[in-house]
Amino acid sequence: MKQTYRIIYFLMLASVSAAAQVPDTLKAHEASKKAEAFYDVSSYDSARFWFKRSAKLWEEAAQIDGDSLLWARALDHENYVSVCDYVMGRSEEAEKGLKLTLSKVYNIWPSNPVLEAQYYDFQALVYIRKRLLDSAYHHLQKALGLKQQVFEEQSLEIAESYSTLGGLEAYRGRRERALELNLKVLDIRSAMLSADDSRLAKAYNNLGYIYFNLGAVDPALESYLKAIEIRRRNGTDKGYNFALVLGNIGAMYRENGDYKQALAYHHKELEIKKTSLPPDHRSLARNYYNLAKANFEIGEYDLALEYALISLEIFRKTLEDHDPIIGSLRNEVGRALVKKGRFEEAMQYFNDNLKTASARESFLTVAETNNNIAESYLDQGEHAKTLEHYQIALNTLKDGYNNKKLPGVADSYYRIGKLYRKMGETDLALEHLQKSLIFNLQKFENTDPFSHPDVKDTVSDRMLYLDALSSKGEIFTELSSQQKGHLTSADSTWQFAIHHINWLRTSYHNESSKLGLLDKSRKVFENQLQVLYDLYTDTGEQRYLERAFKTVEQTKATVLYEGIKAVKARDFGGIPSDVTSLEESLRIKLAYNEKRIFDLESSNDPENQQKIFEARANFFDYKLSYDSLIQVLEKQYPEYYQLKYGKGINGVEDIQRMITKNTAVIEYMLTDNFLYTFKITDSGLKTIRTEVSQAFKEELLQFIEGLKSRSSAINWGNEEYEQYQKDAYKLYNVLIAPVLQHGDEIDKLIIIPDGMLNYLPFECLVTGPEKEAYGMPYLIRDTNIRYAYSASLMAEDNPDTDLSTESRTSIQ
């Protein structure tokens, strides 16, 4: 039976193809091409016109020739007319058209599963547009079952059903199932299609979207880039679908805070879309919206305002005034106007939002708008009004969510806590920051600001969690200048923040969280370093200095070190690729299910209990599998395990074991106000904190820039050489002399710079103010110098060797 239907189906297609060459069907064929082209770029009004025209022409051809198979193309395009109707808001016409088409199908082919499946596919698209997701799923499953009567599992028709089902599952929030279906689609299309087929590019684009929503940034970007590569090879890199891939990459960068990269992709996306879409198309409006948000984040407020206004104008043509998109755009316009000092105009947009949102009881828009109004007053220094609107936003969210633990509520408490800190109300600031933690964690309930949550508790928004802890730590650090006892509270808080950073760095949690560490972790480590040095100054206990050194190491190694370890583990660990793929897959599923459990438990829907049970069961199963896999890795692939899951950051004693008596490791940490210098020799650790001004940093930058102009140095006179020696000796006294003294007998240095010091060749520093018989007393004349990114990476590269090697550079 299955083979019979396959023959009938392909004969039907062949007949349609042949008929396209008959003069009577040429016009139908041309109309079809135009309809499909407009549909591909979401120009539904034009697409509907040409689908309707082509359907009529194919039907006329079928009636004239007496060949019923020509109905296939006619009925197919009638279905597309109905879909276009629904997209444009004509729901009743769409439903009526679909039913009429189905009745024609039954009249011509009473038991043709292929065409019946086609009807269910189209009906599902209408249900998706109406957000009747259960009905859509039911129809897609019926369509898949009908196709499976005719086609083999490894067929393009089955892949098409899986693709649509995968998109629906992603929309329903069932991302693991969506990933499973999209991987099947990719597998089938890869086997059945050429490497340059656009359908393969679509599969990679959809897969990238699923990966990104699962928090797997690297696989997402890899999939998107493969889609781009295919479209460039087959020449479709100027079309609408190519622009969609660029837009997805832009959205990925924007969500992770890389706004400049996001802008580059969104601009290219807009450039391509403009060539194929009318100027008032909604896809362009979304493009402008994304550009507005990204430009606002980088401080380009004129552009942010311009793009937001264009987007708002387009969306207003097709959406009701109370639509959430309109509300978000009003907020974007208002925020940009505030930054441009046009406060009264901004308030008009905010008040319009509150009026329409309140009338429709859209509490999320009400909360967002009040937060924006509060931020506007904050920019003007009006703290009382800022607090008033922050409080309205908080109460609105708490009422709307029935006081459930959700990130939006946690964020409101965080904003109020930061405001109280700015107002000098320390106790109230700590109280609200603690509540931010409570509403961001599943199990934590302790209102004492001196208490901290378990690092393994389920956190909804990990970056907000780190922000709240950091704000508490900053308050305790500031209070320590008045009362030394607060130093231990500050130390404890920063330790918890660093534990969270390290846990994110080494755990299964999603890459989106890890990307945020680059910006936030540096400040955490700097504050911890300051507290540890103050504790050493107060107590004289060497353990604080040793912890300070490890803190500096963690600062430099947090993300880069873990990435290097992962690459080395993969390349040199002798582990099969299918094992690493399983490891990555389990890690992604664990991260997704942990977040899903929290979201479901925080919702107001009593019907979620079964979903919570399923998510918890999935998490338990995946965690068991993940833990078992790690044990297998430790036993069967010890080199891989050690490389990827080894201890990581080295301490002072680890470094001392690798250096000889006449070698010193000097590691720097340059913060806003201090330069920390650590010297490790075989005899111990020495640390100095030097207060540095902005003037020092400017002088350092000028010195580095001056070194780049080597050609002008050839023509230096005595005055220029004297000034150079003066500047180089001044830097030597700040950077080297405090820790490297004549009695040390050190002739080999391993320099680990930081910040601007990465651009300074230490070899050119001079050790004295006077010239000597052989010229300037360059540091390099008496000392071999080499560089490292961090002591831990240096040790990773040379685990069993002496690190007292010769200099890699020299001055002639």
C-alpha cells in the first residue's frame, strides 16, 4: 500500500510538472512562481493575490484537459490563500477556505492520505497563528500519521512534518523535544539533499534557534554559520531567508550583551530585507526595534529614538494600541527621549502606556513603564519620585504573580536596594537586596542580610543573583572603613559571589550565563582582593595574602582558562567525539530542565503539577546520567578528565615548586585605584599595594605610545634620551623596585601583566637614573624576562618543567 501511494503521488507531481510545459498552463506556472516568491518574504497580501490567481488557472487547466491530477496544484494554492487570509486577520475567510478545499479533496480523491495530510498541515498553521497550540499539535500529528502511510521514515516529506512539529514544540516551550525533532530533520535532509540545498540551510537555522533557547551558545552559532555558508555557496545570500539567519545571530549577540556585534548583524539584515519587502512590512519593524534596543545600550540615543519611532509607526498600522509590542516600543521611545533631556515628551509616551495597559490589565507593561519612569527621575536626581515608581512596579508584579518567586520581582527589589544605597539608607538597601536574593532562589528564605544562599540552590536569573551579592559586598566593604568588623562580612559575601562564578564556570549551566561573567567577574575579584589585603594589613596573617594571590589568578583565568582547558581536553584527551557529544547534550538538557522547573513552580497555573513532575523526573534522570558519565570519564579517559575537570587555579606553593632559587614570578593586578604587585620566589610571597592615580595611567599610556615611534627615536638628542630614561626609571620604581631589591639576587623574571601593562615591554625599563659605561641600565641587561598570561596557565603548559627559561625578547 505504501509503495502504491508513493507511485501515485510522484506520478501526480510528474503530471503537474509536465503540464507546466503545456501552453494552457504557462500562465499558471508563472503565477505560482510569483506567489511563492512573495510568500517567502512574508509579503502576504501580494502572495494571496498570486496564489488565488494561480489556483484558478490550475483549476481551469484541469477542467479543460480532463486531468484530475492538475487539481493537486490548484488545491495546494487554495490552501495557501487561506493561510494568507488568516495572517492578514481574516480568520473566518481562512477557516471557510480550508474547509472548502478539503471538500474538494474528498470529491476528487476520497481516500488520498497525501492530500488529506496537506489539509491538516495547513489547518495546523492557522491554529498556530491563533495560538491554539494543542489543536495545532493534534492536526500536525494527524498529518504525520497520514504521510507515514505513504512515505518511508527517511523521506523529505516526513522531514517536513518533523520540522513543523519541531517549530511548534519550541513555541510551546518543549525545547528538548524540539531539539530531538530538528536533529531528525537535519539527519534526513543531509542524507537526501545536496550539500548546497536551501532546505538544509533552513534546518541549520532552526537548529541554531533551538540551541540558543536551550542556552547552548556555541552550538547555536555553529549552526547559524553553517546556514550562512550554504546560502553563500548556492547564491541565496541576498534573500529574505538569509536575512533571517543574520537576524537570529544578531539577537543572540544582543541577548548576551555584545551590542556592537548585534548591530553589525541587524544592519546587514535590514539592508537585505529592504530590497525585497515594502517599507511598512512588520518584519522590517521588528528589525528597527532590535536596532533601537541595541543602540540604546551603547549610548547612541539619537539612533535609538529614530529606529524606535519608525518601528512604532509601522506596527501601529496593523496592531491594536494595547498590544504588548506597542507598549514596549512606547517605552523604548520614552527611554531614548529621557536620555536626550526631553523629559516631558517621554512622559507622554509613558502615560499613554499606563493608560492603555491599565485599561487592559496588562500588569507587565504597567510594571515596565513604572520602572522606566523611575529611571527617568533617577537620572534627574529625584530620589523620592524614583522610589515611588519603583515601588509601584514592585507591587504591580507581586500582585500580578500572586507573590510568587520570579526574576521580575527579584529585579524590582534589586533596583530599590540600589536606590536606598545611593540615598545612604544602608539598612534598607541591605534589606531589599536580601529580598532580591530570596525571590531569585527556589529554597532560600533567610531575611538576615548577613546570611547567604547555598551556591547550588536553583537560581532563576544568575546574573541578577551575582549583581545582588555584589551590591551587598560593596556595602559591607564601604562599612568596613567605619567598622573593621564588617571586613569579615565583606569577605564572606565576596567569597559567595566567587563560589557562584566558579560554579557557573565549571558546571553544566548554560553558556549564556557564562558569557556574562566576562563583564561582572572582574569587579567581584577586584573587591575581594581589596578586602583580603585590608584583612592582611589588620591581622598580619599570611593566609590572606595567599588567598589574594589566588584571587588575582582567578580574575585572569575565569573564562579563558576554562575554555583553553576544554579545547586541550578535546584535542589531547584521546576521547571519542560521540562521548564528548553526549557530555555536551546532557549538560544542555540539565541546564534547560533546571530553569524549566523553576519557571513552572513559580507560575500561578495549578495545571502545571504534571509538567513539574515530568521536568523533575527528566532532571533527575539527566543528572544521574551526567554524574555517571563523569565517573566513566575519570576511569576510562583519565587524561581528558584531568585536563577538563582538574583542580584548575594554582596556589603559591604550586608555583614555588616550579621555580629555581634565582627566579621570581611577578604578577600584577591593576584596578581603578590600586596596583597590586605579587612576587613569588622559592622563599615566599611578597605583596605590595600601591595607590595609583589617573595621571599615572595616562603617563603609562604615553610611554607605551612613545615606544611605538621607533623611527623618531633614531634622531633623539640628549634631551629626549634623558626624558626617556627619567620616565622608564619612574615606571621601574613603581612596577619592579618595590618587590625586586638588590639583595634578592634575582636574574630571571616571569612577568604576568594586567590591563594596560600587557602593552608594556618591561625589558625597556631602566634600573637607575644615571647612564652607565655601556649606556642605559636597561632591566634586560641583568635580568632574563619572559611573560605569561597567568601563573595557572603557565603551570598548565609546563607542569613538570623548570620555569626559569630565557627571555623571549631583548633590546639590541
